[in-house]
Amino acid sequence: MEIVFFKELPSTQKQLIEDLKRKKVTPPIAYFTNFQTAGIGSRGNSWIGQKGNFFLSIALFKKDLPSDLPLVSIALYFTFLFKECLKGSKVWLKWPNDLYLEDKKCGGAISNLVGESVVYGVGLNTLFAPKGFAKIDIPIDDKELLECFLASIQQKPAWKRIFSKYKIEFNQHNSFYTHLDGKKVAVKDARLAEDGALILNGERIYSLR
């Protein structure tokens, strides 16, 4: 996969989506920077970026994804693969796309569909964290993390395999909250459906942002 490095970008996700739509680039491709000034998060939130941290977006053709991967769970699937590359860390994946250390967020992800492509972006506080957030608890070599993550993607592990591992982790972190219709709700009584949806109060919530 081609990796394009940028000294600075407002948002790797926005830039890659824009370049795909303009047909300036084609998948598979990745955009990376250590300085993102106007990142985006889920539910229209911004992702505060500080210089020195890790910001990556990748574009893949849908046809190149694992055949059993539900498109609604792209964020969950790729973020779990990313988390597995953070070896030695106590980081955990809060459903569906946030990386946490204990009760503080240290990273997050977002996914979009652009025609026949999927665009997945992830940000990680590797050196600095804003107030109320955390930075990762292990030393990070950007090149090694990139290589590990992209190699994991190219191996195309089956969704069923990744989901079975995440389900164990999910059951260990059932005291957190998620958002439903703009409201913060506890998920201690929720369960995971086989397609990655969260079933809560009789409703199915999906991880695609």
C-alpha cells in the first residue's frame, strides 16, 4: 500500500475523501501526518490534534475487504486490528471506535463509504494529550506502528475471528456509556449482535460513523 506523508494537514480523513472524489488517488492508499489541525470524530465532534501525535487514514476498495465483514462494523474491525498492534499497552477498545486507558480516551477512529471504497481514519495520542484525555502508555515508533497495522490489514483476518476476540474484551468493560438519539446511555445491559451491532433497549446501534 502506498503511504503519503504530510508535514501538516487539517484532517487526513477529509483530505483523503476529497482526493478520492476528485479521482486524484485510488485505493489502496494511506495518508499520514504527525500534525492534524482540524480532525473529525464521531457524531460531528472534532478530534483535537497536537503536533507529534499519530494521525492516519486509509482507503480500500470494498471488494478487497474480508468477505464476511459487515460494512456497518468497519470502524470496530479496523480499530481492533490497530489496538492489537499496541503491544504491551493496557489500552482497551470502547465500542465501537474509541481507544481508552482506564476511563480516559487516548485515541479514536472514524469510517466513511466513498463510492466503492471505504475510508478509515484513526488518531492516537502518542506524545501529547489535551486536558481530560490520555496519551498511550507505551513508547511508539510511528514507522513500526504503521507497518504492523498495514500488514494486519493486508492479511485480511476474518470478521468472525476478530469479533470473537473483541466480544471477550467487551464483556470485561461493561461499565461504559454510548450515545443513542443524542442521549448518553449505560450499556451494562446491552449485548453484541454477530454483525457488531449493539442491542440496547430493543434497538440495534451500529458502529459506522
